[in-house]
Amino acid sequence: MDELRSKLFYEQKNGYDLIGTDERIDCENYCAAYMRFLNASRTEREAVKNAVALAEDEGFVPYVPGMALHPGMKLYQKNRDKALFLAVIGKRSLAEGAVIAGAHVDAPRLDLKQVPLYESDELCYLRTHYYGGIKKYQWVTIPLELHGVVMLRDGSSVEIALGREKDEPKFVITDLLPHLAADQMKKTMAEGITGEGLNLLIGSAPYADEGGDRVKLAVLSLLNDLYGLTEEDFISAELVAVPAFDVCEIGLDRSLIGGYGHDDRVCAFAELRAILDVEAPERSCVCILADKEEIGSEGVSGMQSAAFDTFMKDLCESQGVALRRCYEKSVCLSADVTAAFDPLYPEVSEKRNEARINYGVGVCKFTGVKGKIQSSDASAELVGRLRRLFTDKKVVWQMTELGKVDQGGGGTIAKFMAKRNIDTIDAGVPVLSMHAPFEVVAKLDCYMTYKAALSAFEAL
Ligand code: MN
Ligand code: MN
């Protein structure tokens, strides 16, 4: 019976039972580099900037449309400083398709409103408008830092990153003390903290003069000294408040990583590192770091934008290939995080079909909600190809879907890639506390997602 069981049953193993000491060392080194990247990449703009720096170190050069392409060429193109495409030209023509990996580098956060600054009872605040799916109560009473860019009236721009360094001030959204929160505590978690209540405390010391706006005046004069800002300049600014926690190891065994923005910079770094490491691939490899996934992949820098098609069309034209011919033969790993089974909240999961921490990269055949609505649902053929590849390359992986049927759901860039007639499947790192200001992933799963992306570039 035991023999028959092991022959017929599908059984998963914890990744630690499958990897050796050498691979554990590789995993540690990989994760140390990822932690540095994540710590320094608090916004999509910073992620793109840091990715370009890493790519240039590895010999990638800016792509100029019309360039003659030859195998092994390493190219990148930025889309408005907020998204990035990288390519390594393969030995075969783009008529045979490309291997694409796409992740996103935007993350849930608190954007400042365009007229954000106000004073109330001698305290100064910035009003925010949240971006992406957040549980609002998680964003109060934690240290926040301010990042972004301001376009000044004269057309020049100022970059701001305030609170990242140890000695720099942070900001905070206050909450009610429990002693006076009897009414608040009766509200639902969705109502207890409101969108209009997410106002950032940024100052309290008044300007030495008279008036009901002395604190605001003092704050603005500091901003003016530091960055040359006036109140009107916020109108043409993209400033965001993000958690000010440093990325760190979690657990006595240091097996986990805590930090802000794992979704989806953990997969973005995996596919980035993979395309930097791929050597002389057969088919051309393309890596996407997209923006705006958290609000539906909209806008010029999201995956619904024609910017990606333009990049690919330019590459194809250099080889006399029609874009549609390239797309129909291409394959895409939509590298996005998935929910990890959380033993503290088992009621939302169907355990057999949920990703588990340390069981490797999670492959998602479909996303969506209810009856797979809004999902691109990868074919059995594509799952089969991936299954063979990952088994051959000793990638620790698992099949997953997002929670119980009818419990909820979500989407990724997958359906927008599939719409282009590209065979697409989701694969990424399982995350605990996804979309919280401080998310948790397992080192082993991070490393296996890198290995999955590298295997795909080399042989999918
Ligand atoms: Mn994501
Ligand atoms: Mn997300």
C-alpha cells in the first residue's frame, strides 16, 4: 500500500527538506541583496532607479529605437521614470517569441492630496488620499516617511526622500486612546478609521508671531528652506507617505523577511536578478517592472499602456518581425505575490489549494473573483510546460489559488498580458499580511522565485 500511495498520491514537501547546504548559502546571499534593494526602493520611481543602476553594472545600455540587434545584447528602456523594460536579445529571431517576466513596483501607500497642508488647533497636517487596497486602521500610529517629486513653478523639479535616514524626522497619523475610544471601538474595522481621517502630523512649533496659522507658516518656511517649496507647489507634486520601518529578518532562525512593499518588489527583484544573470539565451528575454498594478494597471505607466507594445514593436521591427507574430509565440510569467496560508486565519483558506510558507514559488493558474471572473486562466498546456521546467531545474514550487472560493479575490497584470495574445501564467512569492505596512515573506520562497524566473528565461 505504501508503495502504491507514493506512486499515486500528490504530496508536497517543505522546501527545507528539498534543498542542500550550498543552496541555502545561495539563498542567504540572494536575500541579503534583495533586502538592500527593498530598503532603498520605497516608491516605483526609486525601484526603477535602483534597478537601472543594477542593470548598468551588468552591462545593460539604454535602448534606442532602430538599433541593430545581435544575440546577447542587453538593453533597457524606462517609461517615464516609473516603469522599466529590460531585454536580453536571444539567438533566435523574435518571430519565435520572447520569454517575458512581468512584475509591478508600485505598492499600497498614502498619496498626499494636491492641496494637502492645513493647521488645526496649532498642529499642522498633510491630507492624504490612499492608493491601492489598504486596511486603513493599519496605517495609524506607525512611523511614516515622505517620498516623491515636486514640479516647481519654474519647471524645475525637486526629489524628496525624508525620513529614510536614521537621523531624519518621521511622520505619523494619530489614533484615539483606548480610554476615550468606547464609541470608536463599536464601529467595524472598515469604519473605525476613515479615508478623510488619514492625516499626517507634520509639525507643532509655531512661528514666533501672531495668528491662527503660525504652525503652518513655520512648517512651510522649513519646507521652503529645505526644498524651495511654496504651498502652491504641492499641486504639481507626487508625494507619498510610506512606512518608515527598515527591512529586517524575522524569527529566531532568521528564515523570514519583514518589510514594506514585498508586494510586488519581491518578484520584481527576482525577475530583475534573473535577467541580469541570464547568459546567451535561446529566445529573447524581457523583464517588465510595471507601475499602477495596485489600481488596475491603468495609466501610461501601467500594463494596459501601449508603452510596452511600442518597446516590443521597435525590437521586432529591427528584426523584420511583425509584433503580433512575436506575441503569439511568446510566453509570460506574471510574477506577482500570492497569499500565504496563515494558521492564525485558517477560516478564509482551503488548505490543500493555498500557498504555504517555505513551499517555494506559488504558481497560480487563475486569479479573479467568484466564478474566476476577471481572470485570464492559464491553459493546462502552459501549466504542463511550467511543471516540467520547474521539476527539471529543481525549482521548489507549489500550486496555489487565493483563498476559498467566494471568499474574495484579486488580480494581477496577467490578464492584460493575455489580452495581447501572449500565453500567461501567474507565479510569485507567498506573503503573510499582504498589503499591510509591514509584510512578511520567507527567504526560501524569494530565492525559488528568482530560480523560477531564471529557469523560464533559459528554457521556457
Ligand atoms: Mn501584486
Ligand atoms: Mn497588491
